Amino acid sequence: MEDPIPYNNNMELEKGKYYTQYGVTYKCVTDSIVGYDADLTELLSLLEKVEGGAA
């Protein structure tokens, strides 16, 4: 969580890893299998927002 992965559209998300976009950190709760052309704010079925996460 101290070093989240900077998210780029179309990245596959892996369960248990942390991603950051626009200064917000998210924890992936399920694998995405494919990449999506969407911001993380649109993928909240795969993620949970981390309060106080690193930017």
C-alpha cells in the first residue's frame, strides 16, 4: 500500500494489489481478467477506495 501502482487505462487489475489514479488509492478486490478503457472511479465493482492512501 505504501507504493501503489500508477493506473493507466486498459491495465489488467490483480486482486490484492493497490492502484492509484488522480491522487486516490484503491485496493483491487477481484481480478479484472481484461483491461478496461475506464477510470478507476468507474470500476468500483472491482476495487475498494483506501482511506488515507498514498497519492
